[in-house]
Amino acid sequence: MSQTTGTKIKPTRPWKRTPKQQALITLNLLIGAVVSYLVVLATPMKGKLAYLAIFFIAVIVVNFVESYIKSGLAAAKDSIATSFATAGLIIAVVPIFSILFTIFDRGRAGLNFNLFLHDMKANGPNDPLGQGGLLHALVGSGIMVGIALLISLPIGILTAIYLTEIKGIYSRPIKFLVQAMSGVPSIVAGLFILSAIVFPITKSSSGLMGGFALSILMIPTIARTSEEVLLLIPNDLREAGVALGGTQWRTISLIVVPAAKSGLITATILGLARVAGETAPLVLVSGGGDAVNPNPFHAPMGSLPFYIWKGFTFGTPESIARSWAGIFVLLSLIFLLFIAARTLSGSGSKK
Amino acid sequence: MSTTAPKAKPPVSTPDKREITTKPRFSDKVFRGVATAGGLSSLVILGLILIFLGYQGFQVLRSEGIGFITGSNWQVMQDNAGNTDLAASTFGIAAMLVGTLLCAAMAVVIAVPISVLCALYLTFYAPQFLKKIMVAVIDLMAAFPSILFGMWGFFILMPHVEYWGRLIHKYFSWIPIFKMEIPVFTRSPFVAGVVLAIMIIPIITSVSREIFSQTPLDRVQAAYALGATRWSMIRAVVIPYGKSGVVGGAMLGLGRAMGETVAVYTVLNLVYQINWHVLIGAGGNVASMILLKFGEAGPTETRALMAAGLVLFLLTLLVNSIANTIVSRTGGKGR
């Protein structure tokens, strides 16, 4: 204890797999692969699906036998459960990677720098890929999401403040309603704006209507995430504010909200990511023009989801390649938003 | 203080009890008012959706009555002047309601086992680094726009699912819903169900994972101390604890799947008929029908579509409310 020895004692890690166990696992997988290959050769079954299914069954059986010999029936059952749980994760994750790969693979063809400089005013969706672009869609999406943000941010955060700080008599029903609102189908939001504003008042589609429809979908996301964030702020801060003689308004505006700032920004970003790709309401209410239209109050306005939608429904190889390029851009944006939200909430929680 | 009988009281007089009240300042009153108004906005918006869709759809709903939900004809008749004749036209959304429930139920049946296994793996099996990455990836997947799932489903997934459909048809055609006379496998409700399942896997997974991770640690450790393997611990402790939470998560997924528009529109061959046979390439759901018919709809048909939207809204609201009640009762945050 008193004298330091030269040799460093490494902490042991008994839970880590020894090379022997690792080799056994590899051997099991190998046996499974060989068995599945042989079975597919011997029986009339064919195709990738057959390989996978038989491989899965073979691995389960091999693992079962191994653990049964080593540790008995309970361990053998446990090994089956482990195999199934792992398979569940793999099945859940395969589509994600397939989607990401597909977008990268097919979106590449339509990507070029012109995309961000031109709109489709002079080009049809069937023109060669180098011509035209999605500038109008980017501008339109930006404006509509911006309008939605302007409406939803105050309402969402006020709702969260009402639920966490004021805790009035309506807290429980409002919590319930916000949850119910987050389940409103996007097409219903579009229909609502149509029935409430477009048909009786404006009689024409415009970017503003798109922003309204998106805000209905955005409010619950912002409200619920902000509520969680505000709940994490320790009560000591609020008490300190009140003890210093602050009114509730000053305590919340000068202490609680600044303390939760990064979390609230995260909530906002998640709200943006939620609505950036909404297609159905925009198809109904925003029209979707082909030229850059910076005025949300007048004339149809294009948007990224609408651009993708139009390319897909047009149905020629060029237009579909355009759609994939549009999806590539849209998903890159969502991805960036997501990373921003993660980084912010990560740095917020460390403090 | 009273001064009526000072000598009768003991020398150390205790002051009367004071009631401490704060009078809210003006700024506080304003602030509370504003926040309450903000909080009530969700009530206002939901109420307005109900009122406006009901108002627009009222005419059609009144002329169709209960037939709007039970009938499966959608015929727009025009009189000689070219206007829509409401009395002669029939609007019934039963075919699409059946399609909605069929696709959504199929999605839930496919997604629940996968999501629960995935959540179990992430909570109890995964190494820490893998867990972090996978949770982020699955959260990201929940933010994918539905048109992306639609296009991916149409171009990439559909050939595979058609093949699975053929296999199912070959071996399980004795089950009524898998029966089909004419072998048309493309763009069937089965494909839509699989795409919807992939869309709701992230939701069900994250709700289940949250519930599973709240399993009381002492019970988990007690099970291990009694010599349970991981699987017997899960069966004895986690599943009884998290069962209702998983049900709630599944219903949230159901609600999302029922309201899905674009993904279903892209992969499904929209045909206006009641079709129980999931492998046959014809079907639809309410949301995608609204999108399909909206483009060429006249004023009256648009009103009928509003009424259909109202039915869809009420249906999803019901499912979501039940789901959220279940999830929040088990301690989760819901979606």
C-alpha cells in the first residue's frame, strides 16, 4: 500500500468475452451458414429469403445445443431469447440502412450545383437532369416552415409553461389534448385549413395556408418536448428566484427559461424536423408553383415535399430521378437539424 | 391588535394568526393570462377542427345519414345543369374504412413483435455504445418523412414483399384473408401494411423501450439473485410490468398508421371496393382516398371529403386518446 510497485495491475474484466468464447460464437455462426447453404442446396427452397430464414433457425439450434450441453435447459432457453431479440433489432434497423443507401444511390444522379440556383419555371419535370432546379421548393419550404415556426413556437412554449409552471386547473385536460393533437393525421390538418380559411375567406391556395397547416402539426411536438425540458429544471432555481423577490413572471422569464434555453432550442428543431417533410397538407393547401414565389400571401407556393411528390406522380425516369435528388436534399436538411438537436441537448445535459 | 382587555392577557402576548397571501402583481396576472391562453390553444384548435369539418361536411352527412359510414358506394351524379345532385349521388366510405383498419391492423401485427424484441434487446442486451447509436438511429427514423417511406416502399421494398406475398399465398391460401382468385400481387394492402409497419416500428420501439427501462431495479436484481437467466427475468419481471405500456405503444402506432396518407397513396393500388383479401392488389384508406379524389372534386364532393376527414379525425382521436391514457398510466411519456 505504502510503496508503489513498478508493475501496473490491470483491472480484470470478467464480463468480457474470452478469445475462446469469441471463437465459439464465430464457429456457431459458421456452422449456421454452412447448414443453411447445404439445406438450400438439398431442398427445393431457393432465394435470399430461404438462406436468411434457415441461417436464423440453424444459428438458434446450434446455440441452443451448445448452451444446453454447457449449462442446461434454462440457459438454452435464454439463448433462444437472445437470438430473437438480436433478430428484432436487425429487422428494425435494416430498413433504415436500406433507405439511406437507396437515397444516396439514386439521389446522386440528379444532384448538381444547378439544382440550388434554378427553379422549374422554364423546365418540365421530364427535361434532362441538368436543367431546372429546386430553388423554388427550397424557398417555399423555408417560408412555410418559417411561418409555422412563428406561430407554433410561442404557442408551444406557452403551453409547456402553463403545464409546468402555472399548473392551473386545466393542466390535466390540456396535457391530454396536446397528446391527442400530436396524433392528428396530417391530411386532416390540411382539410381543416381548407375548410376554415381557404374556402370561406381566401378562396385560393398560398404559402401562408401551408404555414398554418404545418403549425397545427408542429405545436404538439414543440409543446411536449418543451414540457419535458422545463420539468428537468430543478425547483431550487424557481425557489431562489422567488426568494430574491422576483414575481413569477420575472422568475420564469429571467431564470427558468434561460436555464432551459438549449433544451427549448432542441424542442424547436425537433418541431422543424417533424414538419419539414410533410407532404399531404401541402398538396391540399399550398398549391405548389414552379417558379420562385417569395410572397406567402399570394399565389401557389412550391415546397420540397411537393417537388418530390410531383416528380413521383409524373412517373418518367427523369422526373423520378428529380424526386430522389429532392429527397436527398430534404433528408440532408432533416439530418442536419437532427444532429443540431442532439448536439445541443447533449451539451445542455452535461452542465 | 385589540386593546380591550390588556391586563387579562399574559404578559407575553401572542399575535393573532396572520394569513399569508400574495397578491399577484399586474405583470403576473398578465403573464398567467397569456400562458393560460397559450395552453388552451390546443383545445381551441381541436375544437375548431371539429366545428369546421363538421360544418362543411354537415350537408353530406345529413343526406347520407348512417350510410356514410356503412355504405361503400362513392358516386357523384350531376344534374342537367352540370351541378352535383346531392340527392342522387351516394357517398359511403365503408370500403375505405375497411381498408384503413385492414392496413393499420396488419402494420401493427407485423410491427409489434419486432419492436418489442428490439426494445428488449436495446434495454437488456445491447452493449452501451451500440445502445446509444441505435437509439439515435431509431429516433432519426421516426423523423423520416412519409413520402420517403412511400417512394422507398414503391421502388425497393415492393418486389420483395410481392415475393413474400406469393409465398404466403402458396402455403397459407386456406386462411380466408390470404385467399385470391386472380393472382395480382402488385400494390396490394399487404405491401401497404408492411410499409406502414416499418413506419411505426420506431414509435412502438421507443415507447416500449421507455417502459421497459422503468422496470423497478430491485425486482430485476431480485430475479437475478434468485438465479434467473436473463430470459426468465424478462418473462417474470419485465413483461408483466411493461405489458400495458406495450399495448399503449401499439395503439399509438395504430393511430399513426390509420392517418397515414402519402405512403399508402404511393404503394397501394387505390380501388374503391371492400377488399378483405390482403394479397390482392386493390384497396385504399380514408386519408389516401381524400388525397386522390381531392384533385378533381367539385364543391359537393369536396364537402363529402371533409366529412370523410371528420370521420378519420374522430377515429384517430379516439385511438390516440386510449393509447395515451394507457401509456401515461404506466408511467411513460407517450408520443
